[in-house]
Amino acid sequence: MAVRDRLRRLTVEDEKVLRLVGRYMGTLASRDLKARCADGLEHGSETWAARKRDLTAVSSSRWAGSVTKSTHDQWALARRCLAAYIHSLEAGIKTLRHRLSLPVGEHGSKRAPGGYRSKGEWFRKSRRLAALQVRHAAALADWQAGRVRVVRGGKRLVNTRHNLEKAHLTTREWRDRWEAERMFLSADGESGKRFGNETIRITPDGEIGIKLPAPLAHLANAKHGRYILACTVTFQHRGPEWADCIGANRAVAYRIHHDADRDRWYVTASWQRPPVQTIALDAALSSGCIGVDTNNDHLAAWQLDTHGNPVGEPHRFFLRPVRNGRSPRRADPPRLDPPAPLGQAGRRPGHRDRGPGLHAGQDPGEARPEQAVPAADLPIPHRETQSPAHLHGRRARPRDRRGRPGLHLPLGWSALASTADHPTA
């Protein structure tokens, strides 16, 4: 689970400290990623510990742990992307070989494609097969050697540097994006620590404190080498859940990043939800279950066996809304009446047969009271209504609510009976 909020009202000193810490830790992250890529498949716990010790000497143990974990995740992601690339090349090579082996113009089927339509297309696809085979051999060699190709900041942003005019960017704007993407201001959470994080700590009041690396400890404005930002943060989305996590000292990871396009700073909080205790479906249905039908004014329930068949008699729970005297539209929470058996003949559970004429608590099997409003005073369903004016100012014709003309003519036997020529007239 991850939520994000903007850091508002940052001072000039706050932005300066964030940039210095982000650039410094980004440099260390780049060096660590280079060392990890150089290890390749020979990486192990010893090399990991050696890299972490080197980073701890120039930052802190917690910053070193966050950097090495981020490096390993980035290397593993590049490794998975390389495997997916190899599989896509193999699928393309297989399809090309199959279609090239068929005669030109042969039709395909639903299960397999046919041959190519012309000799020119066959020749172009043969060249395409040779290119894919060269790419597959190079990718397979990288996979076997444990070599990955990673760019901190993104390969797309690197290629944009050579096409600034097409991207409508200046050199300074591209440099700001590049530095913002290569900053490192991320800290993993720790369970049992105060507010779930010791490196980047956010209190329930929204105060943000950052543990500065050792070379930048002179910039601290609080005890123990910490820098407290002048702004506060409030997570509007899932704020109570985040507050529960830090209140119980559960691990919460934070990441501070800069949006160079809008010149804004953001902080992202992420945590993992505890696993929910569930039971198997067979165990839940061992004693049967209850089927509930929700209606406007009552709940219909029936006990079901393990096969879904009803057992015994159904029950209906009526809801009585109690109106509050202060406001006619406000109602208290509904109350449940005692269960009443539904054994009436010709009725099924959950039958919606309560109309507006029934009062609360009345049995649906009772006779309905007479209509209190005379028929002459009821609204006419086919009355013409004025439709809104046309967009171009033209007055629209009045239309019927059902989209039909408002003219009604008697038809059938009643129409013949109203004429003077009919024998019955």
C-alpha cells in the first residue's frame, strides 16, 4: 500500500538540504549499482556485506541498507526484463521459421499461420529472421554471463538528451529532470522502531525528520544529526491506516522525490498489510451457510446446506426506520424486528411485494388499503414537458416524456362505437 502527499511551504534551506542529500546518496547508489553489475553471477552474501561496509563508512548503516536493497531490486528487475526479451525473440524466430518453410501463397489455419503472399515479402522476412537471430545470440550471451544493462535515471531520458528539439526541452530543463531522477532519498521501514522508520521519520503530527549522512551532519538543525523540515505532511488518502501503522511502530518506507516539470516535492509512504487469516471454503461450508436477500425494507434469510439447498423455513427481518423530529429527511439507523416465518402459500423468500400503501411492519399478505389520493389528482404520465432550448438557440418542440407524439386517438371497438354509422350507436 502506498500513499503520496505534497511537501508544501518548503523553505529555501529545506530545498537546499534535500538536494544535497539526494545528490550525495544518488552518487553512492550509482557506485553501488556499478559494483553489483560487475559482480554478475558471482554475487553472494560476502560481496553484499563488503559493499554495505563501504557505504556505511561514508553514510550510515541504515542508508547503506536502503542503497544495497535498491541496487539488488534494480539488478533483479533488469535480469527479468532480459529473460522476457529472450523469450520474445525466440517466439518471433519460431514464427518466422515456420512461415518461411511453407510455399509462397499457402493459406493458413486457425492454429498456425500460412506462407507469405509474395517472393518479395518472403525475402524481407528472411532478412528479418537473420537480424533476430543476431539479437538473440547477443542477449543469450549476456544472460549466461550475468550481464545486465541498467541506466539510473532511465534509458528514455538519456536518449532524449540527443533530441532536445523534438522533445521541446532546453539543456537546463533536461539537466533538472536528469538530476531529479538520479536523486536517492528512500529509506526502508523497520518494525519495532519509533514510528516505523529511523532514517526518514514522520510523526503523527506530520513533522518530517531526516537522518543526515555523516559528511552532511553539519547541516542538522536537531539532535542526533537530524534535519527537521519546516513543513508538515498530511496523507488524505488512507491517512487513518497510515496513522495506525506508525502508532503501532510497524515498518513504513518513505521516498522523497522532486517533480522537475512542476517544481514540486512529494513524499510517498508505503507499507505492507498484515496477512488476513482465512479458512478454506470446504471448512466454511462444513456446517452450511446462510443466504441473505437484501430488500428495500426487510432482509430475507434462509439456511443452506453444503450443496446450496434450503433447509427448514426461511425468515424475514423487517426494518423500521425511525424518523427524527428535527429533520424529516434524517433517519436513525434501522432496527431489526424479530424473525417471522415465511411459510405463506404462493410466496417465495425475498418476494418484493410491499408497495407504498403498506405501513411499516404490515404483513405483505394483508389486503392493501384503498388509495388515499384521488385518481384525478395523480400526475398525468403522458403530459407534455418543455425540453431545454437547442444549443444553437433554436426553440425545441415540446415532446412527450416517452418520446411519442401527444396525440391519442381511440382505436378498435371503442372507436367504432363512437361513430354514428355503427349499429350499436
